[in-house]
Amino acid sequence: MIRIMIVDDMPIFLEYLRGCIDWNSYGFEICCEAHDGKEALDKIEEFYPDVVLTDITMPYINGLELAERITRDYPAISVILITGNNEFEYARKAVKLGVCDYIVKPFEKEELILSLLKLQDNIGKAVESTDNQKDEHSEELRALIYAGLHDDSGAIELEKKVFGDNDAKGGYLLALIRFDAKAFAGKETDSREQLINWENLIARMLADKLDIDGKFSIFHDFENNIVTLMRFDNEADIYSYKGYEFADIIQIVKNQLGIGSAIALSPAQTMLDVKKAYERALGFLAEKEYGQLWDIRSSKDNISYSSLDAIIRLNKDIETLQADDAEKALNDMWEKLNRNKDAADTTISITDMNLFTSAISILMTNIISSGFSIDKIYGEGFLPEKFMADATSSEEMKDNVIFLYRKRIEFEKGKKQSKAYDIANAARLYIEENYADSNLAISDISEKLCVNQTYLRKMFKSEMNMTLTEYITQYRMQKAKHLLSSSDEKLQTIAEKVGYNDVSYFSNVFKKYYGGSPRSMSKESR
């Protein structure tokens, strides 16, 4: 868990911060509170939080002075300022002093969550801590939007399973959220993994924010787009619903993360119509710019997305390692879309681009969710967007996509799948060999084991019943305790031997772990 200290001289605001967010569901815990900067400094030594969330205007030591002291004396602790509009300039100055971020009152709780998750490796830690919080019906709902249902009995059974009953008097409204992967284009290859992590946390944020007269379920499609299926109690509500929560998500994600998104609202009278609603939303968003909520509830256009069957087929081909069928599926898709196109026309149309973008998105999402490293499959620094942009014709672009699918499938065929225990144990051994390195990072272990960070964190926690970060701390503390009780070395030397360059930080971590200072357990004190 990411430990947070909240500091404010107003009890009512402290109470609001405690209750406005389900902290644990995002991998956070409030470890302590303080009513002014002086009390906060006293408590830092006792609780040593990961993040200090503080107001600016407070007695004794104000938020700016507190932030300056923390960034100077406790560089491993992040600081976020909560400020009023009249204090905005102070907050901007504080950022120059090393404050990580600031939030201006009044703020949406989602702004605060994203601000906290942006810090250091918090997004990875949050996913690691909350990975088991998934909709139990995701697979069935994913099958619904791609394959659909064929009869009323299947609809009744699925409705009861997902919503607890089969009383869909009002009908359904499907919301599809797509994020702009180009925001990460040209960056490091693990940026796509970061985007998937953000999408998963944003889906959780949406679940907390959504408030309708009815029930809803949130899940991801094969491209990891967020799909929300809302079942309203009254039919009129389907068309009167304004979608403010979704509009807020677009703005907050853009402001806090710099990621563009687009949302389409598409109605479905019954469960049997949900596939068509998804198809309409997907087809609509494929041709629209990011940054807007699109309402297609009253649209008369026969919007369609012609490749849903092919998407199911491609995803199955990856899972069953059928490279030849994946190639045939891509060729069939391409030929179908270009059937009426002049053979001499080699330009890349918007339709071609949307098709291949979806195919690449499905492929990359699958690689990451399977735990593989994109770098290890395609080479260090590989960027799919650049690879596709190098194509000079639609035919060449299609061949490039086929190449990527074959390469991914052949990689898994030629690689003996490691069991979760093997991965976790290899990570444990790497930590025990390199714990003294103060720069040891999860990314180092992930690169060594050729798996992505999200998968590594998940496997380690599953097998070892603790997170990677917790194990690194535990092992270092055990080694430090042994050195303290068996040698006469200076505290600074022992701290460096177990991976800490800052002896003050080491002492605080040790005290938090064992409940006593390093000196109280040293050989000299016995």
C-alpha cells in the first residue's frame, strides 16, 4: 500500500479527505493525520509516509515551509499541495522547490487520485496492490459485445448472472471509452503498458463516480477500451441521461495525464441488442477526434464496424498460436475492405488505418496481458506506431501487421512458458543478489526476466503473498539487522551495504519495519 499523510488545520476538511475516496481500492492507505506543519514534521519520523498531502494556510509551520523541509530532509517522500485560488502563485513557486504537484480547491476527487498515482511508481504499485479487483463477469460481457446472443433464454440467463435479476424494464445504454495511444507514441516501449495500467485504474475511478437509476457493469474489450453497460430502471432515463460523469472523465484525464479520450453513448433495448450498440459506438469513434462525448442515441445513421468477427478470430489465433490463420484473417479483412477499390490505388485510407490500428492494439494488449516484453519480441526500442508509419502503401502496411502477428506467435512457440512460481522465484533470487544496489528497480528485474512489470508484480504477489517492493524492503531490513548485531561498522556504512545512500531515510525505514531505531539494535547497545 502507498502510505499517505494528510495535513490540514480544518477538521472538516480532514474528515472530507478521509471519506471522499475509497483509498484502499486504489492501493492507498492514510497512515496518519496532522493539523499543522509542526505536528506533521513530528509524525514523519514515526510513520514515514510515501506521500504528504498538505494544505498551504496553517498555523505554526505553513504548507510551503513544510514542503520545503520535507523535500530537503526527506527526499524520498513526495509532497502534493492543496491550495485555494488565492494561493495559486504560492503553489507554483512550491513546484520549483521540489513539490511534486498541487491541487486547486475545489477539486474533483478523481483529480486527486490521478495526481497521487502519477508520482514515482505509484501507478505500478496501485495496480500491484489492487489487481484482484476485476469484474467477475468480464469474459462473458466481452463475449456478448463481440459474438452477441442468439435467443431470449441466453439473454435472460446472462442478465440474471450480471445484474442479479432479469428485470430490464428500462433498457440499456452502452458507453465506450477510447484513449489516444498517440499520446505515448514515440516514447519508450513500456509506455503502452503504462496506458493499459491507466485504463484499468480509470475504469475503477469511473465505477466509483457513476451514479444512475439502475445498475451497471464496467469491463474492457480486446483493445482494452473501457466498456460500460448501464441498465436503467425506466426507459425514459436512457434518453434523459446526460452523461456528465463521462464528460468529467474526458476533461480530468486530459488535464492530469495529457491523454485524449473520446466516448460514445449507444442505446440497446435488450441484451440481444448490446452487440449492435457496441458495434455502432466502435464504428462511430473510429472516425472521430478525441476530446468529446458523442451521443449517438438518436442517430439515424446505420453506423457499423465491419471487422468484429475478424477481431474475435485474431484474438483466438493469438491465444491458440495459429499464425497461419491470423495471416488469413488479416488478408480476408483487408480484401473485404478494399473489394471496390481501384487496384492501382495504393494509398492508405482512413478505413485501412482504423483496421490496422485496431489489429495492432489487440496484439500489443495481448502481449502485455500475457506478461511478455515487447522489446524481447521485436527488439529494443521497438515502437509499433513508427513501424506502421514506415509503410508506403496499404498492402505494405497489411504485410507489416501480419509480420508482427507471426513474430509474436513464433516467440511464444519457441519459448517454454515459465510458471508463476518460476518467475517469482527468479525475481526473489535477483533481489537477493542485487539488494545492495541503491538503484535497484522493478524495471531491472523485469528486463532480466524478460517479462513486463505488470505481469511480474502480479506473479510475485500471487506466489510470495507480498509485493516486490515489500520483499525488497524486508530483505534489506533483515540484512541490516544482522549487520547491526554482528559488526562494529558505522550506521552509514551499513545503510550503504543494504542499498540506502541516505542514512536518515534508512533509519526511518528500519524504525517503521522493526519498531525501534537501528542504534537500539546495534552491537554497541547490547
